[in-house]
Amino acid sequence: MKRLAFKMYLNEGRKAEYKKRHDEIWPELKQLLKNAGISEYSIFLDEETNTLFAFQKTGGKCCSQDLGQTEIVKKWWAYMQDIMKTNADNSPVSIPLEEVFYLGFDNE
């Protein structure tokens, strides 16, 4: 199982809309993530900086950031581009984060 983290950026004042859209995540997008091997996906917001911190656990060979060629992800990016900092292709500006510490108790 791999653990991955990255950060993205929310536009000022868009927290409620971001949360609403994710609370209503499209079933076909949810299924795509599951099929890709993603077993956990959390996003946290630092309200002081509007920085989103995303964490995923995946047993597959990819993470959500690798699914950008699928039509449903392209559609999701277009749907989200008005509330986030995005690239020219509507993908969110995303910066991978290096894991520098992990403490797991699963094997105890």
C-alpha cells in the first residue's frame, strides 16, 4: 500500500462550494478512483493560506493525479476550475509532497 500526498490551492471564499461539490462527488468518478486502487482519499484545508492538503492510500500503480486522460476526470476538472487554481488544461495546480515521517500501528 502506497501513501501519497499533494497540495492544491482553493480560491478565496470558495470553501463552502468546494465542500458541497465533494459531498456530491459523482458516482462514476468515485468508481474510477476505486477501480484505480485508491482505498482512502482525504482532503484538508488550511484556511489561513487556502491550501488544500490531499492524502491517498493506493494499492494500485497510480493515484488520482495519474487519471487526467480519462473523460470523467477532465469533466471534473472543468467543473472545479472556477473555484481552484488550475493549469491551462483545467487540472488543479498540484504539488507532490515528500513523506518525511510515518508511524504505523497496523501490525501490532
